[in-house]
Amino acid sequence: MSIFDDRICALGEGPLWHPERKQLFWFDILGMRLLTRDATGPKEWAFDEHVSAAGWVDHDTLLIASETGLGLFDLTSGESEWVAGIEVDDPTTRSNDGRADPFGGFWIGTMGKNAEPGAGAIYRFHRGQVETLFHDITISNAISFAPDGQVAYFTDTVTGRIMRQPLDGDGWPDGKAETFVTLEGPDGAVVDADGCLWVAQWGASQVARYSPQGALLSTVTFPASQISCPAFAGTTLYATSAAVGVSEEHGGKTFSVDVAIQGQKEHRVLL
């Protein structure tokens, strides 16, 4: 276990390992910034609204979810290009958890800025269009996908239930979502190359690994209570955390650990 980056994030979230750049990107949602590290050291970009999750488009471009929609962000120039609006006319909500799916789409969840009950939803951006997938979400989280593209996972954190959603051949929900596992404080999640789900547990200082059948296989403990989201780079597991509301030495830092289990490569967003 090591501290990958010691900058304190009020609400660290959305870690993304860019497979072409071999570089981790993540967000401080409440700090309205995108963070990274490269060979020269730490870097970050400031935004004028909440940003929370991203998918990679090409070597130099991320699709970034903000509180008003999706935009293309140029990592070389720092400039953004508007792509699609999401809840543009609702100033009480913002984006939260999101991830690219195996079909080139991008799922993004929203929530009320004060976690207002049922204020959020989960959307899918695919080939330039945004479609609503699930309504009445309070805190969207755990958006992740099985390697074969047949299953998506998501949660409304306040329910404690991670849902398993079958997908059709184009990556759209096919049939009804069912409860996969129930646990305390499910937050961000990622699926490894074996199809096992790794989910951060807010308040529990850990990421838990579940089999495709929902059996708890193992846990990885971190030196911060509010672990928010995991990401994989090969066998390295990264995890973001949050400092908001706690007073602890390592709260809000970003961690890494070799778990000797192969992660799933992050999928490219197709525009």
C-alpha cells in the first residue's frame, strides 16, 4: 500500500487509467478540478463547475462529465468543447459516478448537490445522443461493466444495493435490473478481467471484491475512511478518497496497491 498522490481532495472521485498515456486521472468534485501525475510531477486543471468522471477518447482527449453535461477536454491545451447537455436547467444537481462501457458508450449518473432524495438519474451517451436509463436516483454510484459486455452494475448508494443489469448486443439495458449484493456504503466500482466487482465502501476504509455470483472474495484496506472509487492499471489498484466531514491524516489522498489480479482495460469512448 502506498500513497500515490498526497494532494487532499475534498471529494476525490472518478479515477481513470488512460491506457495509451499510461497515466491516472481523477477528480476533486467539490474542488472543481481534474488531477493527474506524469513524469514531471503533479498537475491539475481548474473548472468553473463540478466535474466528476471521464472516459478516454484518444491520446490527448477525455470526455468529461460536469454538472451541466459532457465535454471534450484537450489535455495538451486545457480547452473544452461542448458535446451534450445533461440536466442543464437544474442548478440543484451535478454529475457523480460514470464510466465508459464496452460498446464505446459512456454512462453517467447525477445527484442532488445536497443528496436530495430521488433528484438524480443515470444516463447513457452513445454516438452523440444522451438517453435516460434510470430515474429517481439519490446518489448514483458503482457504474461498471463485465468484460463480456453482457452486464452493467450500478447503485443508488442510499439503498445499499448494487444492481446487476443485463445488456443487449448494443449495450442498452435488456430486462429488469436485479439486486447483486447488499452492503454498507457502496460507492464507486470497477470490474476486473475475471469479471469480479471491486466496490469502494464509503466509511469502511476498504474496497471489497465480489465474484460474478455475488460472493465476497476479499477486501483491500486503505488508511482513509471515505474510500470513494477504485481503478485498475494492470494489477495495480488505485483508490480515491474524500476529506470532507472527517479529520484524519490521509483523508482525501489517492492510493495505490498491487493486488496481483489483472484489471480490465478502460474502454474507449466512441464519438
